[in-house]
Amino acid sequence: MLVGYARTSTMDQEAGLEAQLRELKGLGCTKVFQEQTSSVGARKALDEALEFTRDGDTLVVTKLDRLARSVTHLGEIVDRLEAKKVALRILDLGVDTSSATGELVLNLMGAIAQFERKMMLERQREGIAKAKAEGRYRGRKPTARAKADQIWALAEKGISLSDIARRLSIGKASVHRVLTSSPAEKSSASPVAEQAF
């Protein structure tokens, strides 16, 4: 059985999602899972698709970036599929892991992407070291500390860590750090400071 998976990042990309669905259904996918979520967001429909597949099925996606957010994520997906004896087909790359050649190509692509990532990080580290040596490196502005007053104002209203993080577009851990590293009287004033993540 061919099982399709389609994803776009936002609601604004409706046409992109429709194009993927047409292509998957035109190929013969009898079941298609779809969602609109960012590349780093939760992938509920993808999890459902992986759970749905059975021995002998093929999971089909139109493009690699619709499926995996990173080489590591791709590896995890492939491992889950292999454990269930399910193949993966990526249409724009012509990759199909039901064949030995397709499996080899996918492994090579993953290795190349991982190598490129390591090279990029190495260049980034060299650039930072050079900038520091020349006194030009400032580092990233501490976003959460700059919003500490807003964090405390929301926390004192009894708003949860998750909601504060979402409202201020910062991480939950950053909110927690601000609330627990501030003066003791503020910590005791906020019911959120002691909440678990």
C-alpha cells in the first residue's frame, strides 16, 4: 500500500499543500496524511502516518524537506520505517528505499548533509574566533533577560510558563531561568516560578 504524507509550514501555503496532495493521490496513494506545521513544530500527522504503515507498505513524500527537519530526524524516520519493513519514496529525488540503490542514495545524501553541517559549524567557529580576536564579537543579545520585566508581570498574573514563553516568543527554559534567578521576594510572589515544565 502507498501511504502519502504532505506538509506545509503555514496556512498561507494552501496551494503548496494542494499540489502535494494532487501528486500523492495521482501516484496512487490510497491513504494520505497531511498537516500544516513549521519545520520545527510537532508533527502529529507524520507520527500517525508512521504508526499507520504496515509491513510491505511504502511511505511517499513529494520532497525531502516536507518529511524531515534534519539528517538526524531523517535517520530516526528511516529507522522506524525499516523496523516495520516499510519503504520510503521521495519523489523529487527519485529515491525509493525498497531497492538497494535507493537505500544507498539515501544513506549517501544523509552523510553528505551531515558533512556539510559540520563544515558550516567549523567555519562559524572560525569566524567567531576571528571576530573575538579583533574585538568585534558581541555575541547574541540575551532576549529573555531583556524581557525580564514582562516575564515577571505575566507570572504575577498567574500565567503559566508555557503561555509566557508563547506570548513573548522565547523558550520555556528561559522563562524559568528568569523567574528562578530573580530576587527572592519576586520568586515567592509568583505561583509560576515553582511550576514544573
